[in-house]
Amino acid sequence: MNAPQANRRNFIKETISTAAGLVVLPALPTALIGAPAILRSGSLGSDSTPAGAARIRFSVIGMNHGHINSQIGAVIRGGGEFVSFYAKEPDLMADFVKRYPQTKQAKSESEILDDKTVQLVLSAGIPVDRAPLGIRVMKAGKDYMSDKPGITTLEQLADVRKVQKDTKRIYSIMYSERFENRATVKAGELVKAGAIGNVIQTIGLGPHRMTPKSRPEWFFDKKEFGGIICDIGSHQFDQFLFFTGSKKADVVASQVGNVHFPQYPKFEDFGDVMLRGDGGMGYIRVDWFTPDGLKSWGDGRLTILGTEGFIEIRKNIDPAGHEGGNHLFITDQKETRYIDCNKEPLPYGEQLVNDVLNRTETAMTQEHCFLATELALKAQKQAQEIHLKK
């Protein structure tokens, strides 16, 4: 096996257990190896709820990132039947054959796009390839769900918007730090109920661990992954819009840099952004500096400031002592309390399946999806470059 193939496999294996980059999960139980695909697919997501009766048929094209497994799990939980998959890389196809032995291996992308029974296509291909694939999917009369970032340039965004408008198909981006994190889902319910008054600001922190030996070549090339703000920062733009209720927003300032990895000159390891929306303000910081001493790939946090209180979410780990992830702390005018959110439901998959069937926008409006991406792309494009003296 050559080095690029080994790196791809290591990267997929390392990210499979992160539930779309959110919660570290146990390894796939031995008893599930070789089990029916619908059971094993559900076990790979971050929700152990059994899959319901199949209501739509879906396929996968491109699985360069392990996030694809939680995407599959979400749709199966929502009532999707996983019927076929394709990747241009033989090693990735071989890995999927082992993981989903009951699911059909397509011989080409066109075999899936030409299948009239497939209603939804999922992808976690190389980021720069996701938007062009989404355009082909929509033109084929199917809906599309991409891993983040779903679009890597403003030019791609303009093309996607045009085709989506012309075809009326769904172009969904799985912003998994909200959709696949139970504490964040719970926070949405609390904010909607007025638990902290009117939201004034969100602060989203997205640290990650580097693990360079497990990363494929595209991971280190900004043209391939879109830049750090476009990539891992995309979650925070989605959460900013969602929690502040902003329908319009501007990037006040942004900066990026490669301050610690000169051996990867096309890489970025730090970025931050200030936002101003018509419903509130936002601050975002993302980085690749999680130390090995942390028992998680990253101490992801979200603080939601309201006029009557605030919420802090510790998505993956609580260094103060609570086990696991999905921790929510809320302080209002009466008290501070802790909510363990590990049993909260994850509605995105079911909502998206409903949207595919009913042509609705219950999982996420199309405008919200595109605006979150537009803000990330603008912040990335206008970011000032950081140069630190050492």
C-alpha cells in the first residue's frame, strides 16, 4: 500500500469514532461486524436509537473523511435505506465493503446518479470536490447532504445557489457541532423557550488535535480544504446564525495563520473571526493545538450570552470532572445548574428525511445553510495573515 492510501485509511479510521467531530465513541462491537448494513450504519452515528422503517433510499459518493459514517447514521435513524456507494479511490471502496457488506458497490458515480430510486446522496469527499458533486447530484434530480465544508469558494457558492434555485433540490450541509451534539440541540430548546432572554452574543471555540501522521495529503493544502475558517470554522457560523436568529450579518474582522507548522506551508493552524448580525454578535476561534494530555481531540465550547442569563456547552469533554461529552451549564436570574444531555434526541436526520419527502425546510432552511457558508467564505477570503515572532 502506498503512503497516500495508508494516510487516507488512517485518517478515516481515526475519525470514524468522533461522531462527525463531536463525541468519541466506543469501537464498533465485534457482534456487529458482518451484521445487516442498516444496523451497523446506525451504530456508527452518535445515536443508538434503532432505525425506523425505510422511507427514502440514499447513496454515498465520496468518503474521504470519516464524518461520512455519522452522516449515514443520521439518515438511517431518520428512516433512510442505505442502498449503494462509490468512491474513485480503491482503498476507500475496500474499507466501505468491509464496513457495509450488505450495501451495493456502484461501479461509477453515474450509476448512482442515474438510479431513479435514489432520492438523496451523501458525500464526505475531498472538500474542494463537494460542491461540484452537489451540482451534479441536484441536476440529476436528487437531494444532497455534504459534510462540512460543503463549499470552499465564493465562486462555488454562486454556482451552487444558481443550480439549487433552478432545480429546487435540497443542498444540506451537515453542521455536525449543532446537529450531532446533544447539548447543542438542548441549548436550542432552552433558548427558544426564553430561558436566558434575548441572545446577544455567541462565542464558539473549535480546537482540534493535529495528528499529522494520520492525515492525507489534501488535509495540508488550503486549496483542497478551503482554509481553517472555511473548514472547521463553518460549524461556528451556523451556530451564530441559529442562536442569535440573525438573517443578515457582516464579518467585522478575521485573521488566519500558520504559526507552528512551517513544514506544511499550505496549511493554517489558527483563525478567529468577529461577526455582527441583525440579531446579535459573534466571536469564533478555531485552531489545531489540542495537546496530547487532553482525553479528547478537542475541548469544543459554545457560550451563548442572553439578556437574562447564559449557557455554556462543553461539547466533547469537561476537564472539571464530568465524564464524556454533551455537558450544558446554564445560569439564569435564580441559579446555576448542570444538565447532562447524553440522552437528548438528535432530530436532524429525521427532519431531513421528512424534507426530502415533503419538500419542506424543517431541518434547516436553504438560506440559512448558504448564509453560514457565505460568512465563512468571506471571513476566510478577507482574513489578515498572522506572522508571529518566535
